[in-house]
Amino acid sequence: MIDQLLRSKGNGLIKIVTGIRRSGKSFLLKTLFRQKLIEEGVKENHILIIDLESRKFKAFKDPDYLLNWVDDQKKDDSTYYVIIDEVQEVTDFIEVLSTLSVTDGIDVYVTGSNSRFLSSDVVTEFRGRGDEIHVWPLSFKEFMSVYPGSKEDGLAEYMMYGGLPQLLTQKGDDKKNDFLLRLYRTVYLKDIYERNNIELKAEFEEISKTLASSIGAPINAQKISNTFKSVLTSHSISDKTVNTYIGYMQDAFLLEKAERYDIKGRKYIGSLYKCYYQDVGLRNAILSFRQNEPTHLMENIIYNEMRMRGWLVDVGNVLYRVRDTEGKQQRVTLEVDFVCNKGSERIYIQSAWKLPDLEKQEQEKRSLMQVSDSFRKIIIVGEHIKPWTDDNGIRTLSIYDFLLSD
């Protein structure tokens, strides 16, 4: 992320640093990036930090006060780096950023925790004048750089508690459980409720739990709505409401949707999709740590890893025809867990917790074998194996090699 910030320095765009709460956005800008600027020779008084989460900066929520203060700090023609933490707290912040963006000698960096306030509004408003840099929780490789145990223990820890940096200061499973449960209820839920004026809080939480228990499974709003109609008597939740609530969770960066893609037809299909959580620890906290299936958690971690590395990730479907015992043709749909695209590159990935025998190996390869193009095809397994490539070019490697290697 530091590299992205440094490459964006002085590009004339407003650098919009987004990401899930407690993912380290503020530390990235106010500490790491500031330190890099100083190392590159920028004077400390040319780095202006406005922390709107601090009571000390309450006055800066007034747009005119903020703009006048920035003007007062400028003493020469050198570049001044303005860092605004939680910029959405400023009244009319779009206008403030518009003004700063056309002010000579100013390079602007802002953080925010809600995509509706930042990614959507700001990028649309600036029409190419905003440069979004998304911060994820720690990757497994970053996590292991400070974890004192083995990579096997580290993966188990990462699958259970995720990669929010503050977790590294929590000692003991009980402290980590409490930290994530409290963070979800007192920060994320409160934030979502207040921003969106949600009245059906119990229903929202049920939808949240349903999504958390469904990672790796195709779902849509209608299916969730039908579930509510069959098991709840207090309120009937429409598919429109479900879609709205899922949108709120996306806006808070809790989860992302992976759309279904017809690989042979080269088009997006149907209304079903999969949801993956940007931090599996928060996902587990939503379910009070009661559903920790390694198969689905590993799939979520693989999705996150590819997204962190800059890939767009969809869920793949392959249609092909087979003959039944009577000789009649049948259409069969197979799934490729992930279709990952970056520019002209593509990778197909299957996630398999274990490959205990030849039958299971062939099962995981079946959908990849139906993909006729020459892009890379990978099977990732949750156990230690030596990486190998078969005669069809399908490479199999362990989750450890995938996560710890570039």
C-alpha cells in the first residue's frame, strides 16, 4: 500500500484511501506514509494532518475553517501534503475536496470507512480526479511476518480471527473473541444503523447471519427473503429490503459479491452470486464463532488474497453435454470457484481442503478440463503437498505456498 501511495504522489488526483474499519488506514497514512515522505526529504511542517476522529479537530468539521487553516499553513511554493482522516465528517466534504484539488501546491490524501461516502460519491463527483486506494486487513504473509508460531498454527489462527492489525495486541483466545464481538456490535452495526436509519435491527442481524453462514454458496435476495417468510412470523422481509441491507454491508466494506460468469458463453448469468467477507474474523464473530468450516473459510481467504493482489474475481460456470445411460444428451453445469482477471491476464482457481484420493482429484479437475483456453489453471489444497503440474497444465499447490509466495 505504501508503494501505491508513493507512486500516486503528485499525480494531481485526490488519493482516496478506503477500507474496512480498523484495517489500518489511519496508521498507513498518518504514520507510515508520513515517515516515507520525511525520508524522501519532505519537511515535517509541509505534512498537514487533520484527524477528524479526534476531539481536538472538532472545529475542522466546518469546511471554511478547514480551508482557511490549510491556506494559513502554506508559507512557500513547495508542495504541502494534506492528510484528512475520516473526511466524511466534514460538512460539504465534496466541495472541500473539490477546492483543495484545484489549489496550487496541495497534494491531498483522505481516508474513510464507508464506500457510499467515498468510493461512490467522490469518484463520481470528481470524474477521474480521484484515485482510490483500498486497504485490506493483513494478508496471511503480513500476518506471519509478526506471528511467533508455525505457519500451520498461524493459518488456524488466521482462519479463526482474521487479519485486523489490532488483534495482534490481544493475548489469548478469549480476548480475541471479545475484541471481534465487541468491534462488530459497537462499531460496525452501530455505524450501519446510524448511517442508514435502520429500524428493523433484529431482521438486519438475521440477514447478516444468513450471509455469514452462506460463504461459498450461491445465494440471492429472493432466496433469503423466502427463508424469512418460512421461519419468521414477526416481519416479512422483501427481496428489495434484503438487497438494500446487503448494499449497506458492502458500503461498510464488510463483504463483497462475486458474480456468476459463464466461461464458455463469456457473459454474466442469472441472479445468483456468492458473498465473501473482507475479514474472516469478523465473519466468524457475526456467527459467535459457531460455524468454522475450514473448506469455506479457505475459499474466502483465497478470494481475499486475489483481491488484495489486484485481481477482479468472479465465480465461474461451465456448461457441457454428456450422455446418460440411455444415450440421451444432458446439460451439466460445473463450477470453477474463481475466475480471476487482471488486464489481459486470467487465472482459474479451484479450492479444495483435501484431495484424499484419485476420485477427488478428478472431481476437482473436471470443471477446469472443460475450459478450453490456455490461461493458468490452479487447484489450491489445504494440506502440505509438493507443487506439481499435470499433463493438462493444471497446477496443484498447497494453501501455504499460495499465500506465502508472490
